[in-house]
Amino acid sequence: MHSWKKKLVVSQLALACTLAITSQANASTDISGTAYNTFVHYDGSYAEGDGVYYKGYVGWNNYAADSLYNGNIYPVINKATVNGVISTYYLDDGLSNNTNTNSLTIKNSTVHGMVTSACMTADCTNRAGDNYYYDRLAMTVDNSTIDDNYEHYTYNGTYNKANDSHVVNVYNMGTAITLDQEVDLNIQNNSHVAGITLSQGYEWSDVDDNTVSTGVNSGEVFNNTITVNDSTVTSGSWTDEGTTGWFGNNNNASDYDGSATPDDIALAVTANPNADNAMQTTATFNNSTLMGDVVFSSNFDENFFPAGADSYRDTDANVDTNGWDGTDRLDLTLNNGSKWVGAATSVHMVDLGTDTDGDGILDNDTPDGIYDGYAKGTDFTAHLIDITGNSLWPESTVVIDRDNTVYNEGAHIAGNKVYQSGLFNVTLNNGSEWDTTKESLIDTLSINSGSQVNVADSSLISDTISLTGGSEMNIGEDGHVATDKLTIDNSTVTLADDIAAGWSVNDAALYANTITVTNNGLLDVNVNQFDASPLQTDTLNVTSVTDVHGNVHAGTFDIHSSDYVLNADLVNDRTNDKSKSNYGYGVIAMNSDGHLTINGNGDNVSDIGIEHGQAEVDNAGDNVAAATGNYKVRIDNATGAGSVADYKDNELIYVNDKNSTATFSAANKADLGAYTYQAEQKGNTVVLAQQELTDYANMALSIPSANTSIWNLEQDTLSTRLTNGRHGLADNGGAWVSYFGGSFNGDNGTINYDQDVSGIMVGVDTIVDGNNAKWTVGAAAGFAKGDISDRTGQVDQDSQSAYVYSSARFPNNLFLDGSLSYSRFNNDLTATMSNGQYVDGDTSASAWGFGLKLGYDFNINTAGYVTPYGSVSGLFQSGDDYRLSNDMKVDGQSYDSLRYELGVDAGYTFNYGDQAMTPYFKLAYVYDDSNNESEINNDSIDNGVEGSAVRVGLGTQFSFTKNFSAYTDANYLGGGDVEQDWSANVGVKYTW
């Protein structure tokens, strides 16, 4: 709070909007619950005389008690409709020992017009004297509307048989709330206000200035607060809205058309250039809407010397002081999902010339000491003598040329540090949003906690821009953002693919001297414009932070598929040594068809060969030629299309500095075509290095081998049926059914998978006596389901098979088993690519197969047997071409496999009359010969499985009667490219 001193009106700024009317003298009236007009007409029959009278002053109705003035309206308005203009000019009682609060409350009401602090009549009492004290105004707008749509008061009638016509224009007095006094303004509870205009109507004067010994600076500050809760503030109007229309409808004050006129201003804050004090305003919007431009006007205080002056504190005549200036401020904050559409403009008043005839039009450009226009930006000076810089100047600064040097210092950039008369800061919190329009010029922009700023068809300039907490800045078509420092912390800045950019700094979609991306932040440059420069920066710092658990949270620079040239230094202070305290990295992200060239910014103060000795300001401290630090390179896209030649060893990054110390490593593996790839550094380049098969390619290549495994289980099941028919009780043929199942894992160094199979076979056969042998002949059908998996890849298998088989048993105990089969395999493939995309596809294959087994039964005591045997079987598959949903193409997979087996069976039958039990054992050597290749995307890939293995099995057959028996066995097969972890066969048979 400032100390109480008498405040003097600043005459050049005070809104002396005096109308050629007078006020109606009466006591204040409580107008709550009524409709009230602030302008009234009386003809000549009234004592007041013919004319328009104003009765809109608010006051406490205690004139002559403890108030210097009275008013017309009691300043608590509830459930009323007011037409016209309400003035607070007489609300403040003007006494130092006042008992009335300087407050105005408008609740549950509608004001068709405005509220002003200006004098509205020609008979206003002069308040500029020494005995008047200004109190802060406390104004509340609660569930009410102030629409700024009252343009004129008109009266057209007759008096004494003559026309009696009057008009009072008020459209140019300001917006819905126009005040030149300190105010605490609260707008709440679904209120609507068409524009707020605040100006600096009084001051606390300095005593002299800093150039004389009697000078004393007033440290007082003209303060305003605006709080908007759950409400809307729109633009107001300074022009006659009734003069234009569209299909018969004229404009409203709250209409926003995007033009650079006062009618688009929703909030104007104007510091008086003739005042000795700062004007500082905070405006906070909570869950509210701001629809319109915000204009902040600031000039240096009256006793400030931008170019310097000679202080009284010494005896020389040297310029050694800037004088006094209190920094004006506008701090605009959007909280809790507030929404703003409009521009943020910083300006200062200027003296453009002289109006010699008083018609409001400048007749020449000779300054006359009267401010009559505005210029871009606040007042500023780079000549800092005894004042510290508080901001940056986009157009940069120069120094004063020195007489003792040949070099022209005054014609070269020295920096950007300045002192500004005022600072305009914008903050967004908790999911708030700002959609910029036109040209915005501010000092700091803070975007926090899930908020966003969208810049399209407009420009935004801010000294600094920071994003935190999952916030966003989106730069769209014809959007331009410029700043000295951009910090992206756990947030995203996106340059859309439809931006318009050129080579100059003014044409860049995003310009920043320094960009820092960290803590899961993202700089998303989604452009593909090699002939322009959408992003211009001097230093791009892509770095990371480490949390208390040791997890690295890196920033990311993502160029998508751009062929992007970075004419800036890529830097961070991270290392790839995990034992160091500064271990970390930045992430460079791109698609596989993207390319990043890092040229550096061309500045290097330490290198004699690069601008050495030129003393250019942007060289200072730049010891990086192109890149330094530690980075991970992430490939974001994934596709099934493309051959090995399309990806392998393709260059991703080129650092145009062979002496660069930057290190690059892989952040991920990307699925591209049939293989995964990752980034690999080779000198000053980074290339795509080929890795293993993708999950979906692995599954596609594994299908033929997995089909063969199903068929092999069926062959084993049929073999068990024929073997059991030769042992135990007499078997004259019959009907049988068997369940079979197994688990496999395949790995040939290229493909890798796990497989589970379950199925059933049914058959029928009979005994036929031949001349030299007894024949078992029959037919069978097999039905199986399989599941292939590895990582995210999975294949669901269905197969159906038909068999004809026979077995010849010769009198000398030799036997020969044989079979022919036809199979149909249907496979549904699914997988997830490295980018999370779901992939699916299906394929079918037909196959012919055969099996031959030759053996000899050595009988032991008629109950036991030992049977050495040899067998060969083969399956020959042919499949159609097919394409997965991610465009991976698989050519028809013709796949042949042969299995050779040498082994021995041994068993013993325990006979119990009409029942018998035969346990048995199997041991064999197996060799799979399956030398196959398949073609994916025109590349041949080995998917054959082969090698030697050992089979071990145990089983038993139990005959419950002479005609009905059951059997079961289990096998393990290990050693080849495909290992059978287990298989089982459980069946029953009924013999004739």
C-alpha cells in the first residue's frame, strides 16, 4: 500500500468528456428492481428548462453530512436494467477521514451502455484542488452484463408547435468499463463485460528531478487489479456501430473482426506519459473468456532522461544519470481453462505533429508537445547509465561510436539489452488457451500446466517464452513467433506442415536465439521445406534432466521426414558415460526418410579461422563449430514396405564438422520392411544399421516351418496307430481316434518362434491278406490348431488333413508302413510394429506329404519285442502371394521339408487273458532337411529349419477287451533348429 499523499490530476490525461448537458439535482435513488434511464429530456414546461439532463452519477446520498458531493444513483444496483452511462465521478467523497467506501456493485443486472469515471456534464465540480483525496474504487460486477451498446440518446418531439429534437453521442466515450482511477475490479458469476479501459488519471508528483539537489523521487505506484471469475470480457466499441451493417443487422460492441482498430480492444491499460509514477496492473482470468485485443501503453515517467543528463552530484558537465522512472507493468494471467482470442500489443504515445486549426486532423509533422498517436513498443533506451536493463529489444541495439577507433561501432549490433518504460507479461496456467491474432508484442510469455498458445495467421514477439507441465505452442499457417530464449520443459512446440516461411528472420515461423528442450519436452518441426527456413536459431540445446530415481528425461528435436538443414549449433552438456554425474542425452527424432544436416551457426570465438577478431556480439562464448554433447537418435516411423536396399546404411545425420565431439547412439529400433533398424554413428555421420527381423516378418517366415511341425505330429500319431497294431492283442483293423498335442521352439539364426499345437485324428482301417504279406489299409483325417508367437507377433493356425495309409507285415517279421496325405493350412497373423501400429494379414497353403517306414520286429519270448527301423517323410507346401496391412509383401512360399529317422522301439506285453498292457520305449536319431528361402519385399530370406536331433519317447497300450483298447505316449525331440519340447498322443481304438 502506498502512503497517503495528496494526488494531483494529470490534466492532459483526465477524461474530460464533458457533454453539453447538465445534471439533474436530486438525492441518490436506489434503482434496484427497476428500469432506469441515465438521460432524460425536459421540454420548456419544466422548471429545468428545455434540454437533455443527465442523472447517472452514483453516490451515497449523504451530501452535506460527510461527503463533498452527491449523486443520482445509490451505488448498489441489483436486479435492474440501466440504459445509458453510469459515472463514478462523484462516488468518492474526497475526504481524508471518509466514512463511505468508494465502491460500486452491479448485481443481477443489465447495463445497456457503460460505466465511466469521467465527468458527464458541464457543471462538474473541479476536483483538482489540494483538498480532494482519491480513494481506490472497489467495483464488482456480479452475474451482470455491461454491453457498451448505448450509442446515443435521441429525442424527437414538438414543443409549442415547433420541432424539439436533441441528440447526445456517447459512443466514443470508451468501452463498457472506462476508468481513470485506481480500481479493484471484480467481474464474476457469469457476467459479460464489453471492454475494459483503464488510464492513469492522477499522480504523486516528484519534487523537481534528479539533476538538481532538491530533487525527490516519488516512489508511489498507481495500482489496478482486475479479477474475472467464470465470466466473459469481450471487445468494446469506440465508434458508432449503427453506421454499418450486414443483411440489415448493425454491429455490436462485442463483435471482434480481427482488424487493427480500437473496436477490437477488450482491455486497454494506458500509463500517463506526463505522470511521475508507474502504473501497474494485474489482470487475472479464472475459468473465463477474453475475446479481444489487450493493449498496454507505456511511456517513460516525466522526470526520466532516456539519453541521460548531468546529475547535480558532481561538478562536471558529463552525462551521468537517467533520472527517475517507475516501471509500468501489465501482468495478464489466464487460469483454470480460461480462453483468450486476440492480440497482445505494447505501444507508447508519440507526438506526431500539430493540429493548427483544432479540427482533430494534423496539419504538419512538427511536434507540439501533445501526444496524439501511438507507436509500436513501449518507450525504451539502450543508453543505460545508472539504471539497469529490464528487457530485450527485438531490433537489437548499437553502442555509441568511439572517437579513438577506426572501426564503426555505432553501425554494428552491440546486443539487445534495454530499459523499457513498461513490461507486459502473459501467463497461462491450468489448461488455459490463447489463440493469437494480428501482431503481439510482449515481454515474457509463460505457458504452464497443460495450457496452450496457438499462433496462426498472426505473429507473436516475446523476449522470453517458457513452456512447462505438458503445455503446447502450435505454430500454424502464416504464424510467426520470435523470441530471444525459448524453453520447452515437459511441453511441446509444434511447427505445422502448412506453415509459410522464408529465409529472413522476419519470415521464420519460429525465431529464437537460444532454444532449450528438456525434461520430455518436444520441438516438433513437422515441415518439409528445403527451400526456406521455418526454424531459425543460433543455439539449439537439446538436453535432459535426471530424476531422484536415476531416470533420464530427455528433450526431443523431431524433424519427421524433413530433409532439414540446421544452421545452428546443436549443444548440450551431457555425456554418454553413465558413471559421470552429467550422464544424459538429448533425443533427435525423425522418420527413416528424414535427414538432418548440422551446419552450426558459423560463430566461433576461439577459432582463428572462423570470424576471429571481428568482435561480433554473437560470437561471445560460442566455442562450438557445429555440435557437441550426447544424443540418442530415434526413428519414429514403421512400415512393412521397402527392401533392405531402401534402408540399410542410409544416412540420417550429417555433422558438418569432422572435429565434432558430439556422440550419437540408438534410442530405439524401428520396423522398416522385413527388418528392424537402429541409428549407428560412423564418424561425423549417423546411418541406419540393420538388425534382426521384425516381429511380423518373423511370423510370416515361421509359418511354413510351423505348418510342418503340425504335419509331423500327425505323422507321429499315425505311426503310433500302426505300431500298436503290431503288438498286444490281435488287431484286425478297426476305428480309432487320437488326440495329439505338442510344444515347439524354432530358431535357425534368422527366424525364432514358439509354437503350441493341439489336434485330433480319426481313422478307420482293415486287414487284407496278400500273397506274401498281411496288409493293413485305411484312411484318416486330421484337424489341428496351432499358435505361433514371438514378442508381439502371433499366428493362429488351422489345418485339415486327409490321409490314406497302409502297413505290410511279412512272414519274416519285416514291415513297411506308408502314407500319402493332403493338407490345408490357414494362418492369421497379427503383430505390433515399433511405432505401436497394429499389423495383420492372413495366408493359406496347400501341401502334399508322404511317409515311409521300414523295420524289423525281434520278438522276445513272444511277449517282448525290439524293433529297429528307418523312416523318411516329406511335406511339400505351396502358398499364395499375400500382403500384410502394413504393406509388407510376401511372395508365394513354396516350402519343402524332409525328415530322416533311424531308431529302435522296444516293448513288452503283459497278457491277462482278454486284457493286456504293453509299455514301450522309443529312441531315435532324426535329421531334418529343410533348406528353404522365402522372398519378402523382393529380398530372399532364409527360413529353412534343419539339423540333427534325438527323439526319446515312452508309451503304453492297454487292451480292456479283445476289441477295445487305449494308448498313450509322450516324446521329446531336441537338437535341431526346431526343438519339440514335448508331444503327447492319447487314443482309443476299436478293432473288428
